[in-house]
Amino acid sequence: MSAFSRDQIAESVLRAIDNLNPQLPDDRQVERSLTAKIFGREAPLDSLGLVNFIVAVEEQLSDDFDLTITLANEKAMSRKTSPFRSVDVLLDFVMEMLAEEVRAAA
């Protein structure tokens, strides 16, 4: 597996937001920003919206990079702080997962 830059992954996540937002009510849309809140206090998505967002991001990463990644995994759920609270925190989590996969493949 080759390495992907954070900027490449960020663009993919932003495309997922672009694809998901038209399906959401105006007051539940995710801002197209790296600092946008996703889930939690003062964030636009409820639990069903979060599930749809996670699927959209996983599909976009698959389409863009041929990556099969499961974001709602045990590692994500066991964290003290959710990796789904904002786009930038999600990007950190995705990059961490990709780095682990690269290490495991080496």
C-alpha cells in the first residue's frame, strides 16, 4: 500500500461531505471545512446522520484511492474522545489507521 498525504485524504473527505449534504436537511448539513464539527455537542449530525457520513467517507476513500477502511471500528469506539467530532480529528484518525496498515504490511 502506498502512502497518501493528509491533503489527499482531506480532499476525499470534503468530497464525501459534498455528496452527503444534498441528502440532509439544511440545518443538518456538514460545513465544507477542515475545522467543521461533525458529531457531538453543537454538531450538525445525529447518530443516523453520523452513520451515513461514515459510509460516505468510506465509499469516497474507496473510490478515490482503492482503500478499504472501516472507520466505525473498535479502536474508534474505545477512544476517550470520538474521532468523529470534527473533520480535522477524523483526518488524524484516518491517517493513523493508514500508517498502521502500512506498518502491518511491511
